[in-house]
Amino acid sequence: MDLFDVRRRLEALESNLSPYAARSATSRGRKRPEPPSPLRVEFQRDRDRILHTKAFRRLKHKTQVFIAPTQDHFVTRLTHTLEVAQVARTIARALNLNEDLAEAAALGHDIGHGPFGHAGEEALAECLPEGFRHNYQSVRVLDRLENGGKGLNLTFEVLDAVEKSSKAREDIFAEGWGVPVTLEGQVVKTADAIAYLNHDILDAVRAGIITEDDLPDSTKRLIGRSHAERLDTLICDIVAASWSATGAGPDPVIRFSPEIHAAANELREFMFQRVYMYDDTRREAERGKRIVRFLFEYFVRHPNEISPDYSLPEDSVERRAADYVSGMTDRFAIRLAASLGCPDAIGWQV
């Protein structure tokens, strides 16, 4: 048999997607041309490459909100990523968009996050002369650092969606880093917010920081009173409000209805004020930031100890140190810093 019959069948299925969907056959391609796979279209290959990276595996021990949690049920960066992929696939399938592209971008969108979540990101941004953003670092990991410094040679569409997946605080659709060129990229950006809002509520309740009754009235009235209700409302609203993306009308864009958009923004601001900026949360975050700064400064002084697996020899020592430290898990960073005499790491049980 001709195994390329499988690929032709998959590309034929893609031809039945929405006229606004991205298609592997018309992708803007890779930096380095490659022979096609007989069994997988291009976005499937990207998904598989991301899934098999060391950087993806390390997400299991990286912070989402609660730093280096010792309890088993707190969300980690890996479980968050899997939830984003699930929400993105549901929305993409419902809107007849390219599910493979949405899944690949979702799996890669946070792969550049450093230890201690956004606290580690803040510390590296303060240390590195050119600054540090996890979405840009995710592209750097996928495009340059993985695979022995060769990168994964992913398609343009996946890298674009990863780069533009981040959001500013003021609005769930704020475009501080640009609009993804594909609707699937827009889906991933929205799925990220849907996932983290909902699982962060559960973690905050579990940690005793808030109760379900503390949530804004608009959340309880319009979005739901349980985790399942909130997820269902937000996902269904996105699909209904974005129905033009199926080809049913002009102006295809991924959006909430105005009422749910306002309620989701109110919930997001509530989470910033009551959870993300909570005194105990910030206290642990500041401790994590000091550890990241300690490690960065240590490796700038001792560049020969920077692992060649997580840095590029032609880069500046500051860039190499940032790449190496950002690749660390919470627990590895704590153990290493403690072994080097960092006061903030000594005695931290992980």
C-alpha cells in the first residue's frame, strides 16, 4: 500500500473545515524545508514534536499560581497546559477550525515559563538587559533551544500562536503582544484564560484564600456557581458569539458575548486582587524571585557551569544564564540554590 494515502485522506478532511480555518497544505511552512510525513499533516507533526521535548516534561514541576506545592491536587504548569489544550480543542472542533493547530499551539504556549511562574518571569525580566517574557521565551525554546540548539523547526502558524498567546491585565482580549494570524491562535489565547480562571478558583478555595461565595455576583449570576457550570458557560458562549468563524457570516473573530465578556473581566480582576496579589501568595512569589535572581547572578559569574543543553554558546553570558535558569523546575531551582548557599532556598521543603 501507499502510506501517503493516509496523508491525502487527512488533507481531504482538512478541506472540509471552515473557509476561515488554517490548513496544513497551505501553511506558510517551516524555516527549513522537510520531506512530508506519510501519516501526519504538518500541524500534527508540530504537536508531536512539542509533546516529546524535555521542556514539555519539565512543566510538571513548574508553578502555575501556588509555588512548589507539596499537595498533589494543586495545578501545575503541565496540568494547566493540558486543560488549555482540551478547551482549545473543544472550541476549535465546535467552530470547524483546525483542531491540530489549536492543540499544538496550546501545548507549546507556556513551555518557556521559568520556575515560580510569573514571579520567576518578573525576576528574569529585571535581570536580563533586554527583558524577559514567557511567550517570547516559549518561541525561543521551541525554535532555538530544543533539539541540541537546532530547535524543532515548527510551522509559522504554531510559533505565531505561541508568541501571541499572552494577555495584558486590563482585558481578557487585550492585545499587548499582537493578534494571532489564525483563528486557531485566537482560540488558544482565549482557552488559556478560560482554563486558568477556572482552575485557579479551585486552587484558591483549596488553599483557603477565598470561598465560592466570595466570587463576584456577576460570576455567580451569569457564568455559574460551580467549576463545571463556569467552564460550560464560557466555552458555549465563545462558540455562540464566534459562530461566524464557521463560515456562517463575515467578520470571523473569536470573542465572548458582551455580557459574558464583562463578567469574565470582572472575575479576572477579582482573581488578581484576591488571589494573584494576595499577601501570602506574593510572599512566596518574592521568595521565588530572590532565588531566581541569586541563580542568575551566580551563573553570570560562573558561565562554565551553565549547561550546554539549555543555552547557545554564541549568546551573551546574561542570555545564557537566563535561558538556563528559566528552564529549571521549581524544585530543581530550590535544591540547586540551597546547595549554593542561597538563604531563601535553605530549608524550603520540596
